[in-house]
Amino acid sequence: MLRGNGEIGVSLGQQVRNHILANINSGEWQEGYQVPSESRLSEQLGASRMTVHIAMRDLAAEGVLVRRQGAGTFVAARQSQSTFLELRNIHSEIEARGNRHTTDVIKMEEVNSDLNLATELNVVPGSTVFHSLLVHRENGRPLQIEDRYVNPQFSPDYLEQDFTKITPYVHLMAVAPLEEVEHVIQAVLADEFSCKLLEMKEGEPLLLLRRRTWSRGMIATSARFLHPGPRFSLAGRMPVGR
């Protein structure tokens, strides 16, 4: 019961919300766990059903819970969050969340640049560039497709790297000191190939981050990072007016 033992100065609705969040954050209610019904929580907590309904509705709107008609309410999968304004190693980000990072190497190849790719990398059309296609996983679940093209001038041995042991980020930061970064973000729909790699349904939303990096006055890399929309978010913070 919340009444009598509730937090001083905290509304009953907030106490219901805190109760649900405490169970999730403690690990008592894991991802996919079916939350007790509104009527059950109302009885357990001594709150009106409407109060419980509003708390659960708000948590669903925030992505903490998932409501499935006819089935009930469940604990949602937590979104993984990455920084947008600064470049960070995905391996370090995943480990900082207490999770395990693994990488699937799909392609490591030499390609001749077409006009579009040559323009992106500012090289002569037909020039040889290196291409890697990787899938990064968090606790075994696909989190990101990394589709990267590299100017060989910056890393002649790029295709010899073992990206199951280090990330392209670590290797490239060592050989191509960063001077400038360009980011473009788009919301796109998953195609058949992306769905297969990310284990999604075709037509589900994806977050696409396009990135180009400059080093020694030249474009070193051009990359596309695709993330499952419901499992991922980007965040950034920067000073303004300083």
C-alpha cells in the first residue's frame, strides 16, 4: 500500500510511477515482463484505477512500457543511446552500459569508386577505395550496421585489420588524426537487406547517420550507420554563446 507509507510531498500518481520504475530498475521486472494489470496494481497499491491508468499510460508514452491490445502491458526494451556531437568508440559505449559488444564482419573489400562515391571522398572516379560492412551487437542483439568507405592513403592496411578484435574507430583514430566531422541524420524505412542484418521486419523505422571525417586536409572516410529506430537514440550536448 502506498498510502501511509508513501513519500512525503509526492502525489499518489508519482508514487505509482516510482513503484513501477523501481521494479524495472532493480531488475525485478525484466524486458518483456508482463506488468500486473491496472486493477491488480490498484488493489496492491491502494490507488484508484484511474491513477494507475494515467501512470502506466505516461510510462508507455515515454517508451518504458509497451501496451498490447488484448495481451496486456509489458516492460519495453531499453533504447541504447549514443552521442551525436562527439565521436566515440561503440565498443566503449556498449561496455559503459555494462553490456557485451561483438562484431560480425560481413564484407572487407577493395572497390572502384563510382561518381557518387568519388564525390563523397573527393577522389578521382574509378579510384580504388576500401569498403567494410560490419554489424555491431549489444548482448548478441544487432544494434548498428556500419557501412564504411576509406581512402587508402590514410590506411593502406585497412583490409588486413581484424574488426572482431578492434573497431574501425580505434584503428582510424590512430592512423588518421581527426580534424573535421560532418554528420547528417535521417529517418528511413528498413529494406530487405537491412532487415536481415538487424533482425527486423521490412518497413520498420531506422535511424540513419551519415558521417564524413577529414584528416590532414583531406576526406579520410565516408560512412553510413544504420540503427533500429525502436532500440536506439542519439543525444548530444554543446555549449552555446561562449
